[in-house]
Amino acid sequence: MPHPIFPQEEFAARLARLRGALAARGVAAALFDEIEAMAWLSGYGSSLNRWRCLVVPLIGEPFILIRALDAAVCRERAAGVEVIPYRDWEDPVPALAAALARRGLAEAAIGLDLNSYALSVNRHAALAAALPGARLVDLGPLANELRLVKSPAEIALLRRAAGIADAALARAAAACRPGSTQREVARAAMECFMELGADPSAPGPITAVTGWDFLHGHLEDAPLRPGGVVHIELTPRIEWYSARIMRCVSIGPPEPARAQAAETLAALQAQQIAAMRPGVLAAEVDAILRQGVVQAGLRASYDNITGYTLGLYAPQTPRTSDFTRILHPEAHWPLEAGMVFHVYASAGGAALSETVLVTETGPEILTGAPPGLLIGG
């Protein structure tokens, strides 16, 4: 069956780029066991209840080793990829070694990502023992780096997700009223996600606002009171592609100092986004916000990044954000057209963020909610 979103030509182009990189490294095949890499290269990924992997030979068709329970749905999504199933009580590593041997790869250079969250120390040892004639080569974050520049089809998904983020934010902000709770705010966002076609998922962090390091706080059930502020970060996904937006919502008129902080952050972030053009160094983009916040007296120091790459986020991944490229003072790499970032700022009891696409002619903000502090209810 064809993939519901991407044509087979898209996967062929991704594999061609990968194989070009493998050839340059002298690698005969590459093994990927992180769900994002598997899904991006094949169209299918699954959880780690049982170990699974995608193998892409330099010559020949890719194959996926997977538990038999998931073989049928894997075949539906991973068109053109051979599916090799194993039973739940079987060790998948011998099955992988046999599949490689049948393809003449048992003594080849096999690439993998030694930083993969799916590749435990024991798993790596088992692979080395099952493939004594092979040379295991660390490819590092190759698959993540290949995903940095988005295709038109990927950008279309992110645009749709950004539109849902805007709509859900409006509904969530309307739920921020005296007597309501953060849980009701989260419910409003989640209902909007489902209604508008996003994947079933949690809304994102929703919590109380304090200084600047409140972004990943916990959902609380206490009634909202006048003068309080709710932090909302929404992370809707469509076919696992996520756009993101952050705003703070005041329950009633905000404190003047907080309102001023929000205005300052919005102005600085607008300057930062305006600088996001192809060829500009990431550190220069980062400095606009980082230095501006400190110079404005909103923070004594800025100890976190100001942005990171967006794209494919599987629901089972342990990484809630993609830090393949992040904005910080030592980021000496240039922005490229087709990259998509979540840029965010927090200080003075306020926070905001946008999803930004870097185009050939400059930045395009995919999210569209009003900047600054919102008023609930």
C-alpha cells in the first residue's frame, strides 16, 4: 500500500541521500533503530517493547526486522521494504545476523548510531558477538542531519500543524478563567487537536508561571484565580510532524511589570526571527535574543538555548525535542533554507515562542497567534 502522506519518490530520494553518505564513509549497510530515523527512511516506526531495526544496504533493498505482531502494519506503511518478522520470545539479533549473511553483509562494514537511545550496551555487545566478521562503524547523528532540511511535503504537514496550534491556543486561552483549572485548559487544547485532524497526543506543557524556568512544570488541579498566569505550550502533530507555540495567559489584567516583560520579549524575538536567513550563523541569531534579554535586565544570565529544530516526533520517543541543531553562543553553523525551528524565550514571568521556516528569501512564521501576553476568558 502507498504511504498515506508521502509518495514513494520521496522515500527514494531520502534513501538516495543516505546511500551517498554511506558510500562516502565506505559503509556497505546502515542499521537504524531509533524510531524517528526508521520512520523517516521507510515510512514506518514502532515502539521499543521489542527491539527492531531498519537496515539499508548500499546495494539492494532495505529491510525491517520487527516482531511478528507488528509485521502487517509495517508492510502497510513501509512500501518497498522487506519485512522480516520474529516471534516475541525469540532473540532478534540472530535473525538480523542471518538476514545480513543472506545478503553477503556478514563481514561488511555496518554503520550504526552509537548514541541511539535504542542501542543499549548489551545490544551492541550482542551485535558484535553475532557478527564477528563485521566492522561496526559509528555513523553518529547522520539520519538526524539528513532530516534537517525539510521537503515541500514535510513543510506542508508543519504548516497544517501550526494552524492547529494557533486554533488550539485560542481555545485554551479562552478556558483560562477564574475557577477553571489547568486540566480544563489542557482538555480544550486536546479537543481542538482531535477536531482539526491532529494525531491523538498530549497537548504539551501547561503549568503555572514563575520566573523564567517554569516551561516544563506540572499540570495542576487548583482553581485558577485572578492575577494568576498560565503557561501554555502546544505541540500538535500530524503524521508525527509537530509545530509548536508558547504563550502565557493572564487571569484578568496582568501586572504591569509582567506585561512589559512580555512586550520586550516579543520585540526581541521579532528581531531574532527577522535575522533567520540562509547563510547566517546560528550563534548570531541566538545572540539577538540572548543578549537583548540580559541587557534589558529581564535575566541576569541566559542559561538555556533559544531555539531547536522541528520535524518528525514519534509518540514513543524519549526525546520530546529535536536538538540536532540548537541556537546557542557556540553554534557556528549556518542556517539553510528548508530548516524549521521552534524559537522560544522566557523571562520576567512571561514566555512566548513561534514555529519558523527558513526560506530562500528569509523567515516565515508558520504560527500566527498574537505575540505577547494573552488575557484569558
